[in-house]
Amino acid sequence: MDVSDLHPSWPRAAANSLWKPLKHAFPESWPIAPTDWTVNDPTGNPRTGGRNTTPGIAGPVPKMEPIAEVQRVRGIVEPSDWPGRKTLRVWLSREAHDAELAKVGTQTRYEYSRAMRKSRCLVPFVQTVNRHGSPALRRNPEVDALVTPMVAALMESLAKAAFVEVVTGTLEEALLTERDIRRAQMDALRPTEALAVLAKAQ
């Protein structure tokens, strides 16, 4: 499904899912994730099963090793989190983040940095209703949230620069749990963890 088919509040919902991961990553603690893998076979033969014919001795085990990596943060939007009532997977690279940050002025960068370091709110947009009584996401008005109009606008821009995917059917089975996501946000996925995720997705 294209994001243009989603409820118009999707950028704010996506921004909410990125808020905590961005605060953990800011400014220089971005998680690193592999984007491509190669099989490193100790036997030198890519077709071997890595089995040793000598009884009692384990053979060499091929290993998956990353050959390309990217700095990124991820988030999940649950159906109950926003008016669109769909599950979204959100993925923002540091490259896209920095490109959006470069487009704004000094005051916006200052307010964003202050919010990343000192804000006490859980999300920059809170669920409410608009003047017509329909569900909506509004900028968090709490003073200690530090979500100024400039910060809110930047967070929406970051969400629009992210990869956003609607999770349905078999894709939902491949989703990492919230615990997995929090761990991945703090530490890069190790190859063994990535393999486990791949196996879960198949």
C-alpha cells in the first residue's frame, strides 16, 4: 500500500515511533545494521555443507558476514497509536536524517537538539480529536516536552524522509518484537541475531 492511501496523520504517527530511537541515537550513537551479507566458508568451497567425516569432530561452519552497513533507527506504529489504525514499520537512515537537518535553519537545529537532549515526553504528537470530533494527532503542548512548532515540523519531515511500510499478512509475522527493536536501537544486530531474524521471516 502506498502511503498516499493512508490516513493523513501518518507522518506524525511515524514521527512518534522514531522519537525515542532518535533520542537514544542523538547525536553520535546511531545503531549500525548490515544491509548485505556474504557467506564466509572456512573450507573455501561455497558448496560444502561444512561437515567433517571424522567421528566426534565438528566440521567448520560457514558464517554470514556483513559486507555493507548503514546507520539507522527503526520504529513500529501500532494500530491503536494513531487514527489510521494500521501497523506501520518505519526505518530512517542517518544519511536521510542529516539531509533533512541540513535543510533547516540554525534556530530549528538548536530547538531539535535541545528536545533530543532534554525533552521528557514520550511522543511529540498526542492523540486527540479535531474540531469535527474526528481522531487526530496534535503537537504535544506540554512545556517540558520541548516540542516547539519548529521541532514538530522537522519531525514530520524526518518521517516523510523515512522508509514507511504498511505491515499486513505474512509481513506481520516477520516483524521484530518491541523488545528486539529496542535492543537493536541500542546495539547493532550481531550476525547470529540477523540470521535468527531472517529465519523467522521465512
